[in-house]
Amino acid sequence: MIDFLVPASTAGRALPLMPLTPKALAGWLAGAGGPHRGWVEGAGFKAASDQILLLPGPDGVGGALVGLGDDPPGPWAFGGLPMSLPEGTTWSLDGEAAGALIGDAVLGFALGGYRYAQFRAPRRAPARLAVPESAAVGPARAAAEATFLVRDLINHPASLLGPAELAEEVARLADAHGAQFRLSGGSGLEAAYPTVAMVGRGSARAPRVAELSWSGAGKDAPLVALCGKGVCFDTGGYDLKPSSNMLRMKKDMGGAAIAMGLARMIMQAKLPIRLRLLIGAVENSIGAHAMRPLDVVRTRKGLTVEVTNTDAEGRLVLCDLLADADADRPAVLMDFATLTGAARVALGPDLPALFCTHDALAESLLLAGRDQDDPCWRLPLWPGYGKWMEGKVSDLVNSSSRPMAGSITAALFLQRFVSPQTHWAHFDVYAWNDSDRPGRPEGGEAQAMRACFGALAQRFGA
């Protein structure tokens, strides 16, 4: 639970929080008393986006105005409030637009109040928001709670979150929602998921595959399968990363965290589907048993892969998971991975790259991303580049020798493990905020999660 979101019925005295567009500000000023009008005009408040103005009251602060700007506000208009409004205060959304904005306000306020506090107490507590009973509040709170889970997992240092601990988090998620849990490790992992085992064999912390299965609407309900890359730390293996590139590699399990957050949202909303979640939990290290350049592995699907780059390990983690999930003929198959730097070169840190084999599914994800303020951008599965991933001593190589289209060739590699008829979406995510912004503090981020939930809810019915 998010303790700074408090039920309005038990919040006690709450100060009014007035969200205003520049156009609405003119009407508010016309009805405001002289002192308030003079205060607002003298402070230069124009209701611009991210602008906040405290109003005086008889005993101190009497309220606040929040600028929404001219564009549709979305949750980020409220993301700066928890740490900008006075500590210890409680606020209630007020004004004509309050009802329409409550979902965005709850989500943005919650996400803005998040801080990773495992090793140091936050410098201050967030202000509190009094949350009314509203149909929009439940989904917003659920999305925020799932985001907190994802951010916490990504922000944990690798010393606290290795393959075993990540698998335990999947078990905890399954237990919380009455789902089944299965763990594969040791010789069983070698047989069932040989590429996952290969990536993780150089680490003293053994690799695992954690599986969650949930039947929200019986055995005949459509199946949604989610796969997540859970590389808890990535040195690059023998193709060792430079220190600057290794600095944030605790976040290389971000795809797994996002898949887990999405699974949580699906189960909490009780979508009428069956759900299967597969997490490949490994550490890519150098060691006596680590995979070497030009090693060859036979995958779960039977295709052979030559390792041309030990730092292209994420696709090796995912390919066996995808082959397993695809064999169940899911209605939708999604995977999430911090897979390539090329996707960041193309789209930057804020836009996850989407690759999809089904146009209607892709359009639903893009539309939901816009609706949920959780955007992604579609890149092509350009078949002409597929030959770049063909091997000379194996069926495939795990990394093309050409210095172009790296995110596309990675996606084309994964596509070889998915049946042509499967509705498959692959997300190449950054899963990180490089700096603080309203609602998006520096650190781990749940990119594309809300977009995927919105599209699935629309398709299968919330």
C-alpha cells in the first residue's frame, strides 16, 4: 500500500488543490476574492505546466493552484506535487475538473512520491493526497503499486537481488495472488532451458527459470504469456563491458521486473484470461565455466546458436523462454528486455522499441500507450536483415557483425523462436530514468507496463 494516498473518509482536514489550465485560470480569477486575485497575479502564476502556487489562508497555507498547461495534463502534471507541497500537509483535489482528473492525479501523485529507501531514509516525507471513492482510483492505485514493485526491483543492488532472490520475488507474487509457481534449476534447467543455463554458468550464483501460472477465468480462457529478461548483473562476460557501461547493469533485469509488474496488474484486475509468466534469472559473469566467444549451444527449439558476442546474452536468455511459451499457443505473447543500446540510439531513453508480428496488436499497444501516458514506438521486423543473423557453423549467431540495425537484428533473432501465427510483441526497454522529473525520479522505471495492461484490458475485457 502507498501510505501517502489516504482515504478521503479518514483524511481529516485536507487543503484544497485546484488544477487549472490557463483558460480556466481566467475564470477562477474572476470569481476569486481581491486578496487571492492580487496574490496570484503578483506571483506571476499563469497555470503553466508544472507550475505550483501556494495560497495564503487565515492560519497559514490555505490551498494551492496547480498549472496544467494547454495540453491534456496526464499524470505527470501531478508528479511534482508530493515533494513540492509542504511536508506533513494533506490535500484534496478541488474544482470543476477534479472528478475527471482524479485518476491521473492519484497515479501522478503516487509516482512522484516514490523514493528508494533501502539504505537511506528520504530527505523528507511526501505530502499526502486524500483519495475519494471513485471508479478511476482503483486502477490508478493498482498501476502505481505495480510501478513501485518494478522500481524497487530494478533499484535493488545486485548484492541483494541475484537470480535466487529474483526467483523468490516471482514466488512471492504467485503466493499473493493464488497462482502456481515452478522453479527450474540445476540439471533440469540445462535440459529445459539450455541457453539460460549457458548464460548463467559463469557465475557463482546459479541461473534459474521462475514460472508463474494463473487461471483467472478457467482452463478454456485465452492464454497470455509474458517473458522477462532477468539478468541480475551483466558484466558482458568475456566481451567485457567498460566500467562506464557496466555502472548501471543492476538494471539489466528490468525486463523481468516489468513483466512481473504487468502480471501483478493482470491478476489484481482479474482479467478473464489465463496467464503464464516466465522469468529467466541469471548473472552474466566471467568465470571458469563462463560461455566463450564462438561457443555453440543447441536451443530448446533445436536451433543451434554460435556465440559471437558474450555481451549479447539477453537474447539467449529470452529465446528458450519464448520457445517454451510459444508451444502453448498463447493468444498473446509478450517479452520485455533491456536488450540493445541500438534501441536507445534510435529512440532515446523514454521510448521503448516495440516489434510486433501482428498489426492490430501493435496498433492497440501504441494507442494504449498514448492513452496511458506510457508511450512506445514501433520499429520494423525487416526481413532483409535476417540473413545477418545466419551462422556459418550454426543455424544462427547471437550478434551480427554489422554495426547497424542492432535492435532490429536482435528482434529478428528472437522471432526465429516464435511461430508465425503467434501474436507476439517484443519490447526493447531502457527501464531507467537518468535524472529526476515530475513523477519519474532517477532510477528504475516500469516502461510499457501500463500500455500493455491497457491493451490487454481492452482486448479481453477488464
